[in-house]
Amino acid sequence: MTSPLTTPTSDGRWTPRLWGTLLVLCAAMFLDALDVSMVGVALPSIGADLGLSTSALQWIVSGYILGYGGLLLLGGRAADLLGRRQVFLVALGVFALASLLGGLVDSGPLLIASRFIKGLSAAFTAPAGLSIITTTFPEGPLRNRALAIYTTCGATGYSMGLVFSGLLTEASWRLTMLLPAPIALVALLVGLKLLPRSERERGRGGYDIPGAVLGTASMLLLVFTVVEAPEVGWAAARTILSFAAVAVLLVAFVAVERRSPSPLIRLGVLRSGPQVRAQLGALTFVGSYIGFQFLVTLYMQQLLGWSALHTALAFLPAGALVALSATKVGAVIDRFGTARLMVLGFTLMVAGYVLFLRIDLNPGYASVILPTMLLVGSGFALTFPSFNVQATNGVDEHEQGMVSGLLNTSVQVGGAIFLAVVTAVVTANSPEKGAAAPQAVLDSYRPGLVVVTLIALAGLLITLTGLRTGRDRPSVVVAKSNPREAERVTVGD
């Protein structure tokens, strides 16, 4: 249920309050992405100041991923059950407090704990924020425009985080931890005034406690195993047993969800081809991009000797392109449909990755790096909003939080899994430390770049199945809350 104060006017114009609501939600998405990207550049300074080992520094990043990726399914369902506004505001307040804690602590374990808490809170703000948008803006052009602005704010936050971290770390790494706190606090205060109230879901069988426990445990263990695998070893007994335990938990989770009257994830939504393509597309898209950014950062800083700020500015054209497209992509989705844009976006990403394979120890920025960034930025601008639109179209209002949590889980798990795979490939091809000539190191990066390209190519092939050759857009079956019922809806894919 949405508030009339935040409903678009009859002619489709947005009221000031509606704009304010969207800006609050965009601020939370911006902060989530900003926080992920800012910490990477600050890690060397953090390690020197707190005396942390490399493995401990890894958990400053991984702790956030663990909390975020592990609890997204629970966060999405909690938004539906407890009220989207309430869940969003409480989690945003926790995010602000954890940011403040992270900037003040003098202990490595406390810093890692603060990062885990921030990831946990983001696991609730992300699906709650997305579901507030999809239940406030009616499906169609208005929602497409809102989702385009919302998702590009995330991409902009990620890009700007690289620049901010390069600037702030020069003064103190603590500023990179503290910066999100005042922004989150302002967003919280404004959100208390503007966010629409929503009724809690009632009469749908209560709470799925077994599903929540199994789903959260399986995601936490999966992310933990993937994060640890490069260090422990992919073939190590511990890694194999962990993956086996994940499989057992997921099987048990599916069994519980099939029988639960109020499941954490209603498996019927995955009967829709567009929904499956959106989830798998998001998983491969983000996975390929995170792996690409990881390798490019190493290449620029370790081989080319660029500073953190110089590296961040090299990525800036891609982020700027995404930001400038924020208000335009919705109209493009309306005209061409999500499926075509997903295919085009993946095609641009693959082209950018292939072009980057030409790098050497003396790259031409204008001939190789800049074109790659523009291709990747264009692909991001077209594809990421399309995933969000396609995943939330045709879904009942009371399940928007669930679907939003599922989509964000695909994004986070895809990033964690494929980054670990790319890291393992590079490590396997790395030269001995004593013989680490620059060309040998560069050669060890190329297999990783090939894997990144193949991941994006897999995403392209998945999204290609969504193209239709008929004269009319066909309908797809979206399973309803009652498994015996189905509704035919026309979707833009």
C-alpha cells in the first residue's frame, strides 16, 4: 500500500515529495556502493596503522560481503512481513552507527565487526528500498524511470567511491569509514518525513522460521567458502566439505520452501523465463565486472605504477557515463524493452573486455583504456536498470521485497563467486616471486581477463534466449501466491 502523498499525479508528473522519497532511497543505494569501493584503496593505510596482516585486511572487505550477501534473502522477506518503511529506516540507522564505529576503532577485529554489521544493514536497506520504489511507482514508464535513476545512483556511488577514497586516504583512512555516517543520518531524518507507510503482510501463513534459518545459513556459508577458497585452496578438504554442506542446506531449503505456507522465497516466481534471465544475467554481469575491475586496478597500480587517485580517474569515464544516463534509460527501456537492452549491454561489455586484452606495459590511454571504459560504462548504463525492471515486473506487491532480495543476492553472490574464480586463475598463472618480471606478471593477468570475458559472454547467451521473433510481444506465466493460479501478463522482454 502506498501513500497518496507519494503517488504520481494523474498526468504522470512527480510531486516534490515523490522526488524526495526517491532521493532518500537513492542515497542508501549510493552509500552501499560507495562503501564497497572506498575501502579497497584504503587497505594499505589501514594495515600499516593497525598492524594487520594481509589475510586480516581481506576480511575488512569480505566481512562486508559476508553480511550483505548472506542475509539478503532474509532482508527482502523481512521488508514484506514487517513493513518496508520500518525495515529500511532501522537498517539505515544501524548503517550510520556502524560507519561511525568503523572510523573510531583502534582494533582490527572491531573494524571487521563494524564492516560485517554494515553489510548486514545493507542487506535490509537494499531490498526494502527497491521494493518501496516498485510499490510506489506503478509498473510501466514511471517505474522504469525511477528504477533507472535508482540503479544508476548505485553505479555512480561505486565509481565516485574510487575517487573519494583516493582523496580521503591521503589525509586519513578513517575518513573513508566516517564519510557515509553523516550522509546516512541525513537520509534517515528525511526518510522519517517522506517515506510512504506500508502495511505489514497479513494472513499469509505467518513466518517461515525454518526457511529463514536454512536460507541465511546456506548463503552465509556459500559466501564464506568462496571468499576463503583462494587462500585455503579450491581442492582442499575444508573447501570441498563446505561446498557439500552448502548443497545440503540448499536442498533442505528448497524442500522447506515448497511446503511452507509463507515461504522466504516462493519458488513459483522462478517459473517465469524473464525472472530467471534477470537473475542469471545480474549474476554474470556483476561477476564479470567485479573481476574486471580487480584486474585492472592491479594492472594500473602494480605494473604501471599509477597512484590510487590516478587509477580512480581512469575508471571515472565509465561512472560518469552511467550517471549522465540516469534520467534517460527509463525512456529507452519503454521503447525497446528490457531483453533487447540486456543483450546490447552485454555485447558492449564483451567488446570492451576483448579490447582490453590488447594491453601491454606501455598502453595508450586514448586507444585502449578509454574506449574500454566507455564501452563498459555504456553496457552498465543499459543493462543494470533492465535487470531491476525485468525482475520486478509482473510480481505482486506483497512479494516485491522477496524478489528484490533475490535479485540483490544474485548480484552479491555473483560478484563473490566470480571474483574468487578470477583470482584463482591469476594466482595459478602467477610467476615465482623471484622471477616476477613485469611482462610475466602481465601475462598472468591475461587468463583472468579471458575468464572475465567468458563470464560476460555466458551472460550474453543467457539474455539472447529472451529475444522473440514473433510480431507481438508474447505473454509469460507469472506464478501467483496460490500455486494453482497463474496470471498472463505482457512484459517488455
